[in-house]
Amino acid sequence: MNRRTIIELVKIKITGSITSMLNFMRGREAKGKGFNIGTAIIVGIIVIAFLMMIGFSFGVAMVLGFEMYTQGCLWLFFPMGFLCSAAFALIGTIFAAQSYLFDATDNELLLSMPIKPSYVLLSRMLALYVLNFIYSTIIFLPVGLAYGIFFHYDVVTFIYFIISLLMIPLLVTAVASIFGYLLGLVAHKIPNKNFLTIVFGLGMIAVLLVVGLNLGPIIRTLMDNIHIVANKVFDKSKVLYWYGLAMNSKLKWYERMITGVKYWGILPLMFICLLVSYFSYWFISKKFIKTITRKVVTKKKKYVEKPMKPSNIQLTLIRKEVGYFFSIPAYVMNAGMSTIMSIMLGVGILMRGNLIVEWLPRMFPDASSNLVALAVGSSLALCCTINDVTAPSISLEGKTLWLLKSTPINPMKIFFAKALLAPLVSLPGVIFTAIASAVTLQLTAADILFIFFIPILACLFSGFLGICVNLRIPRFDWSSEITVIKQSLSVIFTLFLSMFFTSIPFVMAIVPAAFLERFSSVWAYGICIIYFFLLVLLEVFYLATDGQKIWKEL
């Protein structure tokens, strides 16, 4: 096997993604070398987010590890960490694997070169391995740190920990690759495949959100039933039990010699990971050419002659954006989470709305009567800021951008069509939560209107912000849509900036409303409405001036 070819392909894939993500110029190389201010900011944001996730994982690992030690089942610590980190990494890449491996835009270019298709596949699987390594490290590295602080490592346990750190992403990559292949195979034969993929993906995201919101009770239940879990693992999976014994540095050397785990305890798990990985690569490599060159056969629609009617340009552009959004499942699942979170907020209000009405006055006895509406409206608006559908919208035009630019359409109409996608996507969640609030909470008509309209204004602000940011830092060198949707700089910037600016007016309104009984609803709602209205005006002014100039230069 030509190792140099594979290494170069992997290097191009990874370095290309990193370079593009840190590139602040409009499709060109950065003028300066090294880090600039923009690069430093984005690296700082990524590092802070990474450290926060590691810190949270470390805290959970410390709590569970201490409980396992006190209940005499410390051997379960590393097997549970292995499974949790593998599950976390799998969730992060399972829906991206299909487009990552098979739907890249450079397929024809690579196949036209004197490179074996198996090399191309292996390079992409290795790049996916690197991504899974990052995801799994967020969970498993804190597990190892917690174990080292509590119980200390011996040489054997430390070596096994390093091996485990490398084995987890290997297993996840294999499973995600098989799933990606099967997903493409099934979707090829099913009508409305995008709809089914979206429904399945959003369902999984909803489950994850429910688990995340109930993580505290889940951990508490796990701690209370740790012996039951240990017995289940012991009965159902001897491989994980052997692995846990092998990782347990509290066992004496002769205890390891008697059980044999010092020498072969981790080997069954290693063998399974390597076997699944090899089978995944071997199986997919046999189908790789057929998969990426497969022509999608669609049923031809019978043309029915109808009188042609002129259509409004703005409405046509909006329909184009909506249609394109729902045509990419990864786009919907990554950029449309605001709708799920908004609906979950509404469900929470329907189920526990009485607690909000009862406890807020107790917590803030001098609060204004509009505090409940402000709290619900701000929470809903913050949920909507997660909607970053416009942040990658210009980048997603890709190589077809010239078609849009060649039309005699005012760029402002294009910007408005893209920006309006944000409130349109969030509208179902906003309506549902507003109705739930009207039914459950003791609100006035003005309160209900505020809960409905302020998230729409926040969505409009976030939508225009995504266009402004994406104009400044577009990314057209992508080989798969998932790269732009999940890894582009404009998405990260838009998400953090919109959440930051959205929180400002609510702090200005909620703080006085919580402590001043006479704080008027006109002032509270006026602060939020005027704030977002002025921000939208500034964004529109920017797009009408500098934005149009940048558009012409793209």
C-alpha cells in the first residue's frame, strides 16, 4: 500500500479544513503569516468551549468514580467511560459519515487521478478517525484524569489507557462508516429520503436534549443503582468486565497474575475494535466505486401544461432558500435545532408552568407583573439564536454562486430572502410556545404578544447577522456541505455573537422587573423591541452599503 499517497490525502483533508476555518479573507489566502486577531479569537473560543466540556466531564467522572470505589465496583469505571465516550463520538459523526465518505464534491477529480479508490476511502476514514478522536477525548481524557487523581496509575494501567484512547475512535469510525453506507443505500431506494432522514435525525436530537436536561436525575439514579449496573455488565459482557479488571490499578500484581488480566484482559476488546474496523474498511472498499458513482434514478413527472404566471421575485427567492434548506438533512439537523428547543420549552411550560407562576413571585416578592412574560420571552428568544441557518447560506452556494450573481436581481432581495429563512424555520416553535404560555400562564394579551413577537425579532436579527458574517468570511472550497454547516468560521461566530447580543436587552429588562414592582410593561417590552429593531436596521444598512460591495467581489 502506498503509505505516502494515503498520508498526503489525509493531510490535504485535515489541513484544508483547518486552514479554511481560520481564513478570514474572502476566498483568498490571508495576507499575513501566522495568527491574526481573528484567528486568535476563534482559537480562543474553541479552546474555552473544549475546556468547559472537559471540565464538566471531569466533574461527572469524579462523582461516579468515588461512588464506584465506595461500593466496591471500581472495575466498572473505565468500561463506563469507554462506552460513554464512544456514544458521544458516534452521535457527533454518525450523520456526517455518509456525506463525509461518499458525497464529497471532489470524487470525480480523485477518481480521475492514478489513485486507488481504496486509498481515497482509507484517507477519508482516517480523517473521520481524527474527528472522532477529538470527540471521544472530550469524555475519555477527563475519565483518565479523574482516575489518576483518585487512585493513581501504575505502568500497565497507563499503557492500557493510552491504547483505549486510540481504540475508541477506531471503533466509532467503523460503526459510523457502516451506518453511513447503509443510510445511503436505503435512502437511494426510498422516496422522500431527505424527509425520513430529517425526521430520524431530529428525533435523535430531541432524545439527546431530553437526556441533557435530565442529566442530573440520570446521574443520581445511576449512583443509586451502581451495583445493579455492575451486575448487568458482569453477566452480559465479560469482555468489558475483563477490560475493567485490567484497568484497575488497585489490584495487586499477584491478583492480576491469577486472573490473567495483566496480559490478556484488554486484548479481547482490542481484537473486537480492530476486527470491526478492518471489516468496515474491507466491506465498504468493495462497494466504494459503485456507491459514489451511483446514479439516482427518479420517477419522471408527467408534464402538465399550465398557463404561466409571473411570480414575485422576493417570494421566489424565499421559496428557493426554504427548498434548499430542507433538501439537506444535515443542514436541518445542525442549523434548525432552535425549533426543537422552542417546542421543548413549550412542552415544559405545559407540564410545569404552574411552578413558574408560583415560584417567581416567591423568589422576587417585589417583582413587576411582567416578569413571567419577560422570562419566557427571553428564554424563547435565546433558543431561537441557536438557529444559525443563514450563517453558512452564502458559502453553500459554492461553485454555483456565479449563477445567482449573474441574474439581474438586486442583492438586497437575495439577502432578505436568506435572512427571512431564520424566522420561518423558528416560527413553529415560537407559535407552539406562545400558545402554551397563553394556556398555562396567567398572562395578559400584551404579554402573549410580546412572547410571540420578540423571538421573531431576535430570529430576524440572527438571520441578518449570519448574512453579514458570512459575507465577510465565506468558505467556498468545501468538498461536502457538512464542512460548511458544522465547521465553518461564520457559523461559530454567528452563534456566539447572536447569543451575546440577544442576552443584553433581556438583562436590561429582567433585572429591574425582578426588583421593581412599578417597573412598567411599556418600558420592559419597549427596551427589547427597540433594541432588536435598531440592530436589524444597522444590519440592513450595512448590507445595503458594504454588503453589496462585498457581494460583487465574491
